[in-house]
Amino acid sequence: MKKSLVGVLLTSIAIIFVILAGCTSTRPEKVVKLNTVKVSTQERPSYNTCIAWNDGIYGLANEIVPIRSIGKEIGRTIRNISPRPERNGDVASPYADGRLVVPNGAKLCLIRGISKNEAIAVEISEGRFQKAIKVGMLEKKTGVN
């Protein structure tokens, strides 16, 4: 009687292992590598709000920067303009209802551990900063006025 109980138990364990082995994947996971080549302005992602600073265009990302990561102040916004920034200090927001996502006079600050050529912090309200990612260069106006 004991031998048949042990046999049933061992058979049950073997069946469980076979079932579990069938549930695992033997295919390797697909690895996605991000393309790091430079893209033209038309191919870059668009942002609802753009800030011009230091002859660059920064797109406001939906990412809060913790206050402990805020570095020194490097500038302030000057004016809101539509449809796109024309000079340093401009903020472009496409909202037709007149909302100011980034108020005039908002602080622009460095982010500790991140190059200003990659991203900066923009004060969207008192003591609250969002990351702005560099997406291109400010277009210089040419021509005669």
C-alpha cells in the first residue's frame, strides 16, 4: 500500500513539472535598442509648451523635478507667444483659452546631474518645477524688416 502511495505521489510531481515546463518560454526576449541618431525638426516629438533659452528650444515634459535636484537659476521667461518661440525667454503654448502653463518671469534652472544641453528645469508654480528637454535650436530670423 505504501509503495503505491509513493508511486502516485512521484507520478503527480512529475506531471506538475511537465506542466510547468510547458508554461515557460524558450524564445529569447526581444531587445529594443533606441536609435540615437540626430533627427530633423520635422521628425522630433512635439510638445504642448516650448521654451527658448540659450538659443535652444526646450519642450516641457510631463515630469516633475524634485526640489533637491534643482541647481542654480540660469534665466527667466519673458513672454508668452504663439505659435513658436522667436527669441530667448519666449514660451510658446498652443492653448486657445489663454491659459499660461509657464507664467511670465518663471525661473529656468539647471538640474543637478543633467547637462543643460539635455534638459533644464522650468518653474511652473511657486517651488514646483517641470523638466524641459532640449529638442532643437532656436531659428534665427533672416531678412530685412
